[in-house]
Amino acid sequence: MSIYGAQTASAPKYQDEAREYDAILVMSFGGPEGPDDVMPFMENVTRGRNIPRERLLEVSEHYHMFDGVSPINAQNRALIAALEEELKENGPDLPIYFGNRNWHPMITDTVQQMKDDGVKRAIVFFTSGFSCYSGCRQYREDIQRAVEAVGDGAPEFDRLRLFFNHPGFINTMVDNVKSALDQFPEDKRDSVHIAFTAHSIPMGMARNSAYELQLTEACKLVAGILGIDDYKLVYQSRSGPPQMPWLEPDTLDYMEEIHSNGVENMIIAPIGFISDHMEVMFDLDTEAVEKAEELGMTMVRAATVGTAEPFVKMIRDLIVERMTANPERATLGDMPANHDICPMNCCLPGTRPRPKA
């Protein structure tokens, strides 16, 4: 697997030949699973970036509020278990491996285990539905380094396409937003404002990817199916120096803005995240809840897709898609399916963010 994918502008973006795989890799960010893990994890995330230790200690406190445990690993294991059941019932019969960028199981260890188990070619599911350096290209680079570290006999890897406009993702988000809307009295629902949230990234990184475009399309699709016009895409979890421009508006600032314009009821729908990990637990379920209470707003947070059946079936569909010659690539809306094969200059880093897990 090349970290660059397609080597020229004229190279194909889709793999239309049937492919054979003997394993699946679920690749994610990773997170600490106890108080003693927090600082080593933070050092892994920020290695080589000269982040002051005071800042690491500050962010570490977010984890210590939850006993030093990020839920991301447990949630990924639950997703893997659900996918195993789906594959057991409907095929293909492939083992699933789990590897992380920043915490155990580390990706190099996982690739070594795959080699030891005789895996020759695997398909990779990234736990990110949108194109940007940290959500796609950096994962490919992580795998490439792991393959180089493992050496001769390491598996080859293809990645599944990103799923921002796949029906299994969009329809699950529709169900989740509708469930949140149903928590309001019927006579209030027409006045509920929807704020779709995603992780902010530096503007330099955003310019090098389709991140904003894909998020905008996903929000439009969900809102359109629900028949909702009163919605906005906002961003959360930004970090870095204040002078560096990141995607805006910030979720908390936006809450103040709409409250000043008379909005009393809102839903926050974390469309940019597939599970309730630290960005959701701290930035939304803690900080945004506190902001809503401060402003006297009624706020309901919609669920992430998690292990919902349509979403799990979507992952299987994407696997089968890559194993099928000339497949139909399911999408909703006007944008085409995301490419199978990344162009050489796809999702260049710009300036890297400091995501949490």
C-alpha cells in the first residue's frame, strides 16, 4: 500500500477489479484506558510538535474527569464485535484486526500480528467518514510506516472509501436527529434549531482537502430528508495558537449567537464523529451542556452512529464493494462516491491539528 495511492493525476480513482482479502483492519486514533495511560498517550499524540507540558497537563485533566479513560477503544471494540456478527451472518468470513495511531493496540504491533498470522492482503476501515489529513492520509502514512517497520512479508493494505454520503451513514444520522427532535414537545419542534458539529481543523489543512465540502453535503442530506431548513454546520474541539485560523464558527460561540437572536431550543448533532468519544463527552456533553444551562436554552444532543445496524451493514457493504468487479457504489445526493484510490496530492497536511480521542 503506497501512502500516495494514485501516482498521477490521470490515474484511476476507483478500483473496478474484484479484489481478494484475507483480513479486515479497523484503524482508529486510540485513547487512554486508565489514569496512568493519560500522559504517555498525550506524549504520543504530540510527539515532535513542541507542545508545552503545561498544555499537555491541561488537556490531560479532560481525561481525568472521566477516571483517565477515553471510551474510544471500548467503542471500537463494540463496533468490531457488531461487524463480526454481521459478517458471520452474511459474509465474507474474514478475521478483524484492530490498530491505533496513538495507543494500544498500536498499529505496528497489529501489522506484526497480521504478518505472523499469515495475512497477505487486508482491507482497512478508518473510523472517519470525511477527507482531511488527520482523518485519512495520516492513517495511510501510519500504516505505511508500520509495514516498513515489520519488513518483508508484511500484508498489503487497501482502504475502504470514506462514507460521508453513504445511505447507511446518512440514514442513521437521520434517525438519530429525529429521535432527538422527538424529545421536544410537539408544539416546540418547529422552533428547534439543529447544529451539526465536526472537529475543527486548521484552515491550511481544510484548503488541502474536501473536508468542508463533504461535511456540508452530509448536513444537507440529513436536513433534507427530515425536511429541516433551520440548521448550521459548526465546529468544535479546536486547539493550537489563537493566531492560527481554524474552521469556524465554534460551537459554544455559536450557541451564544443564536441565543441572542432568540433561539431557545436546539439539537447538537455530532455528524463528524462516529462514536461518543472524548470530543463528544467533554466538548458537547460537558461544555455545551454547561453553556446551554448558562444561557437558559433547552439543548438535546443527538446520538452518534455507534453500532447502529444500518451503519454496521454499511461497513460490510463497503467491504463487498471492494471485492466486486465494477461495483455499484451507493451514495445519496449529488456528490460522487469518495475515491477508492487516493490521488498523490490528496489531503496534504497543511498545519496539523491536535485531536483528542
